[in-house]
Amino acid sequence: MTTTSELNELTKAATAAATQAAAATDGERAAWLVAVADALDANTDELVALADTETHLGPVRLKGEVGRTTGQLRLFADVITEGSYLEAIIDHAVPSATPPKPDLRRILRPLGPVGVFSASNFPFAFSVAGGDTASALAVGCSVIVKAHSGHLKLSERTAEIVTEALDKAGAPRGIFALISGRSAGTELVQHPAIKAVGFTGSIPGGRALFDLAVSRPDPIPFYGELGSLNPVVVTAAAAAARSTELAEGLVASFTMGAGQFCTKPGLVFIPAGTGFPDQVVTAAAGKGGAPMLTTRIAEAYPDGLRQLAEQPGVDVLSGEIAQEAASDGAAPVVFSTSASAVLANPDSILEECFGPTTVLIEYTDQDELAAVLAKVPGSLTGTIHAEADEEVTELVTQLSGLAGRVLFNGWPTGVAVNWAQQHGGPWPATTSLFTSVGATAVRRFLRPVAYQDAPEAVLHPALREANPLGIPRRVDGTLTTS
Amino acid sequence: MTTTSELNELTKAATAAATQAAAATDGERAAWLVAVADALDANTDELVALADTETHLGPVRLKGEVGRTTGQLRLFADVITEGSYLEAIIDHAVPSATPPKPDLRRILRPLGPVGVFSASNFPFAFSVAGGDTASALAVGCSVIVKAHSGHLKLSERTAEIVTEALDKAGAPRGIFALISGRSAGTELVQHPAIKAVGFTGSIPGGRALFDLAVSRPDPIPFYGELGSLNPVVVTAAAAAARSTELAEGLVASFTMGAGQFCTKPGLVFIPAGTGFPDQVVTAAAGKGGAPMLTTRIAEAYPDGLRQLAEQPGVDVLSGEIAQEAASDGAAPVVFSTSASAVLANPDSILEECFGPTTVLIEYTDQDELAAVLAKVPGSLTGTIHAEADEEVTELVTQLSGLAGRVLFNGWPTGVAVNWAQQHGGPWPATTSLFTSVGATAVRRFLRPVAYQDAPEAVLHPALREANPLGIPRRVDGTLTTS
């Protein structure tokens, strides 16, 4: 457990390091990220073995996650090297204007020391060296990570590797640190030196930290990814054309990783009176239990199931609700209900249950579907299964309003790490207008600064006339790519 | 005063209008903005006369502000027509990747109905048809403006003109509305239909509304511009070379508009032992009083002056502190103090006083200057007066950290409306990582949505393969400008 005085020392070092990191070139910081990626790749076997003992996620999934994590570090290295992220804008002086316009040059600059809270369910990709850390380091912030208690040893070993790699690559001392303990976490969010926080976790935990961040004397941005039901809509035509395939796809998606993904499809809207529920029962029949991340999560799962099963109009379609957390793991449970039952009782049915479970909701027509979708809280994803010739514009508009990623004929688990990704949506999916995955995640840790009539020598290279690095920028209103 | 049921009707209409506005093309919305600008221009004389009776700002300044406001509307029309603001990104599918990568296309979409709070000190440019309204309408949000009580008649007349112009231009009914009254304002911030708030005003007022916005069951972004001291640093070389010119420039800047600009230079750091304070006394000698915006502001001014004058080590260098608000207006007052006095008592001396006053702070060396600057709260601007051959890199770094715009050898009053402007800084200057002036202000009212494996027909034109409008976008990692 990190003490208050230890945290003070770490933030002091992080503040000094942030100044140095901000002054480093994008090329230098890109090299730091690649060094961290290389070091993690080189230690994959050790890290995967350690992670498996703490998370039960299995070596195949964990090895894939290490690759995803190091790929992410390398993507951010590419992003800062390319340079568009700086949003460089130059407006030359217009002395003849009334009033005369000065020379004005705008660029994004790093915020300073950033706090990051690790997630339970992604011990690599959303943890110590995960997306929040990588995107903050990329743009010149220093990072203090709060380890997740569910994988503390892995966190410590990962932090050692990261620290050593950064050090060898020439990054400033203090640019990265790991802390642990709940009270150190709350102190981190409230610490005057910390300028922003990234968080992945539950709605209650995230809300509590969000409230601390915004009630500081100087409120800071809190980038939380909290909870998501990830509604899926199956049209009548799609159900008629391929219900077996859809049922198998659904079961694979909601049971993946024991249903502990933030993008797990938790609500499936299906036309009433089809054979689709039977197909889901068949597809789910062969699925056994899987161990969950932590004892606390495993214990919460049957509680959540029971709460859903108690709601009027909600039936258990497949699976059994265990009396307590099973030692051999959580078995899939599928619920079925109707749109009218949800409309009568939305708050209790439209609640996320972490684990391998989903709710099939039968709708009778498009109006009822629209009405019940209007009750669904903000989500990371919204999915449409439709046939090629169907008119789905209104449905797309509605899902675009409640989710940050709208999928067609696929499943929301699986989040590509690339330039176009959007992993974030309206509250409570996330607490900001940004993504926590993909290239544009860096914008969270930057603020604009404009320089008026500044001498060339004090300007960032991307703002100098010659643009020696060929950074894309807007000059007098026109976007230029070199 | 707008009642609760009136507000409910307006938000209902605003919600419906936002859906229509989001579906309109950028070209259509650009035409709406230009129609509003044309209508305001056509009614300038009437509006200026009305504004002068309510604000005492004088016809010259007010006429200029109308031009700034309509220029701003036209700039946002250009911004959305150009299309980069959409941040369109396409990553084509990579079926051979492990795991296979889907086709993913990201774009920014409007938030929905937005609340805007008018400012007292800019009855046009930061009020009913000001920057917040213009940038929100530009991107497809609807807007409900809370009128400022200091210019209620002007607000109502402006709203009539805006509403009629939008209506004639074919914008959806309900896209714009005006409300009044303090309780309607707080209800607006808490209303479930409202998705973001823009605000320009005082620190206490802004903080109270910020707290409401972030303590909603679904917190929303609150874009507040609250307060700013706008530090100015004069180097020894600059003071030696041109103290008369600097003193005259300073007096013109801090007394402009009776010192009621958010960019008023409120702190001036000068080397100890120069003749600069005498030059300021000479320059200020000829300056008479000027009427302030409202009785409340006029009454607060002498209170603020007295509070400063009572601080140990703070002297009145020029001007007199009136016992009460003078009927012929507020006269300039210049304070002088030392960096050591500020360091001993930063909170009480480093406090904004709205009106024609500024504080000269003498520093003995660079270390003392850096130490006292470290105590200055976040500001909209930071200014450096230095000679061409001076080394100012560290000073620029420090000012970049505390302000959103760093000026060289100029004065911060006067904010150009263009692509590169940054009008926003660390708390309490603003409450977000955005600007409220200039092209990039639109990002405040947008959220990203990604479409995965979507049929062309449902995509925004900027995300279709052919890109018929030639919108700049990033395709498979490469930025393209057509």
C-alpha cells in the first residue's frame, strides 16, 4: 500500500519528469514507447504465466492481450511521429484587417502528470502499460498508475519492466510510477499535481472517483469507462434468414472471457414469436462454466442474476442460477423478457450484470423497439443484424445517439486498435467526449496553447515557418499535409 | 422569467429540432448561420442603440462587436463547409490480421440540445448569438440561451431576429430559444434533455453551475470561462528600452471597456527599481472614469479595490478608491507591490478585480519571478515584453503552462476570431481543454461515433468511399485533403 508521503514523492518526481517529457521531441518519445513494447514482448512468457495465476484468463487470451498492448504502444509511437495529433494551426498576421490581426499559432501541449486506474478485466491492455498509460506517455505526460488489487503481482512486475525500459531508452526519471491501495487511489485523484485521470471499472467506483475529480478546488478531467449494456438489435428478416448463425455468434460473444468484457452484448432485441430463443438455448447448451477474475466478481455474479430473475416478466431461458459462486466457474445464463416488461420496469432490467449472461427482449413492432431502445443507457456499442435490402436509417440514427460504435452484422466483443476506433459513449459508458482506445485517445491528455507574434526560436518545430518535420497543419485556413 | 413548464416545452422542441439539425447537411447549416449574420448586420443600428442603453459600452465599441459577432457566424459557416471538423477517419478492413480487423469509420456527431449562458460584458459576441450559440448551431445542435439580466431587452430583440432568420432560412422550428431568470438557468443545466452547457461569467457563478452539471445523474460537459488575471511580464531589457511605450500600452489595455474584459492584464511583473511605475502614473493621469456594465458590477468595483489595498505591502500607486460606485463611472486605479509581498499572501493579492485596475509587481531576479508566477492561477493569456535578443525559453514554458495564449510584445485585450485562436486556459480560466473562440470551439459540441462494417447508404457522406464533398479525412492512417 502506497503511503501519503510516498505518493507526494512520486508526484514531485512526476512533475519534474513531465516538464522534461514535454520538452522531448515526438521522435524521442516514440522511441520510449517502442522500448517499452519491445521489453514487454521479450518478457511475454513470464508475464502471461503470472497473469494467469491472478486472473484465470488463460494463456491464449493473455498472450493475445500482451500483443495487443505492445501493438498499442507502437500505434501511439506512429501517431506522434505522424504529427497530426498536434493540431498545429497557423494564422499569419493581417495588418490591414480592422482591428489588425496578429500572427497566431496554435498547438496542443501535454497536461502534466496523469493518474491511471487499472482495470480488472484487461490485466495488460487496460492496466499498467495499457492504453491510458501509452497515450499519456506518448504526448509528453508523466503517469502514475494505481494497480488493480486483482492482479497486484503482475502489476508490480510489469511496472518493473516498463520502468527499466524507459530508463534505458533515456526517458526522464519519475515519468512512470506504480501505486497500490484504495486510499492512495483517492489521494491520487485529489492530488494538486495530477492534471487528469484515466479509469476503467465499475459505475459505482468510477462515479465516486469522478465526483472527487470534479469537486477539487481545481476540477480536472476524469476519463472514465464505467459500464455498458451494448444493445444488439436483430431484425425480423435477419432472424428469419440466419437465426442459427446469429444464436451461435451471440453465445460465443456474451460468454467470451466469461462475459467480463465491457463490450459484452447484454441486451438482444429480437422480433417476437420467432424460433430464435430456442436456437440460443441450443447454442448455449454446450457451454460450461469458466472461472471469473476475482472472488468478489464471482460472488457478485449470482447476485446479479438473481436480481434480474426476480423482475416481473423476466424468465430464465437457459442455464441455472447458482446459490453461490461455483468453484469451477460461472456458467452461462440467458434471460428472456418482452419489450413491454422492460418498458414497465426499465431501471431494474436495464442493469449491467458482469459475467456470461445476456437478456433476450422480444419486440412486437418498430415503434415498440424504438420506445424500449430510448430507455437504454449510453453504451460503448450498438449492433444491428439486418439483411442487405432492409431500411435501417432510423435505427442507425437511434443507435448512433446512444452508443459510440455502431456495428453491422457482427459482435461487439473485440475492439480493433487503430486510427478510427471509438471506445466510448454517452454516460455511463464513458464520462467524456473521447475514446480510450485508438489513435485519437491522445487528445484526452492535451490542451491547446496559442502563441501570438512569437519569435520563431521559442515555437514548437511544427509551428515554425519551415516546418522541418513535415507535420500536417492548417495554414491560413488551408490544411496542408507537409 | 421562464417557468418550468415553459422550459419543458422549449426543451421538447429543441430535442426534436436537434434530430433534424443533425440530419441536415453542413451546407444547409452554413446557410442558416449566414442568414443569421445577415439579419444581425441589417439591424445593427437598432441593436447598438438598444445595447448602449443597457450596457453603457458606447456605440463605437458595440458596433464593432456586432461585426465581430456576424464575422464569427460566417467563420463557423466556413469551418463546417470545409469539413475537417468532422475528423473523418476510415480504416479499411484487414481480413488477414490476427484477429481480423473490420472496416471502421469514425466521425464526429452533434451532442443534441445545448444550454448557453450569456455574458454581461459582451452583449453580442458572448451572448444570444455569440460564439457558443454559433458553434453549437454550426455542428447541428439546438440551443437554448439564458439571457443575461444586464441586457434583457437586447437579448429579447436579438433572439427575435435570430429566430426569424433561422425560420426563413429553413432551419427546424425549436432549434433556438431564449429563456430568462436565475431559476430557469439552473433548471436548464439540470434538464435531462440538455447535453452540454456553455457559460461565460464569474468564478462563483460558473462554479455553482459547473457543480450542478457534474452532479447530474448523467454528468454533462460544462464549458465555462470563469476568470483570468492575465499576467504580463516585462523584462529588464524591455523596461530599459521602451518603458514609456509599455506604460501607455498597459494603461490603454487595462482601462479598455472600463477594464471589463476577460483578457484585461490584471498583473504586471516588472523588474524592481526602474522608472516604469512612474511612467504608468503619467500614462494613467489623463484617464477619467467610465460607466460600468451594471449597478452591481459598479458597486463591486470599489469593494474589490479596497480589499486589495488592505493587503500588506500593497500600495495605491495611481488613482483614488471611491467610497461607493461613482455616478460618472469607475476611475482607473493602479496598485504596486513586490513579489515577496505576493509570495507571503498569494490568495488575497492574486484575485481578479473586475474593472479598470491592475497590479504592478516588482521582482528582483528570475528565480523570484518564476516563484511568484508559479502562484498565479490558470489564465486565458500570458504576455511577455522582451527584447529581440533575450533568452526567454523558460519564461515561455512557464507561461504556456498557466495560460492558453502566450503573447509577445502586445496586449491581451483583443481576441482575433480565426482558426488558430485559443481562448481558454487552466482552471479557473476555463473548465475544459477547449477554446470558446475560434474555429476549434465546435469540438465542444461533438462526440465521436464509429461505424463498423456499415453499408454505404447509412454512412455520412464524408465516410463513403467516393467522398463526394471532398472532405479532408484520414484513410488507412494517411491524411488526405480531398
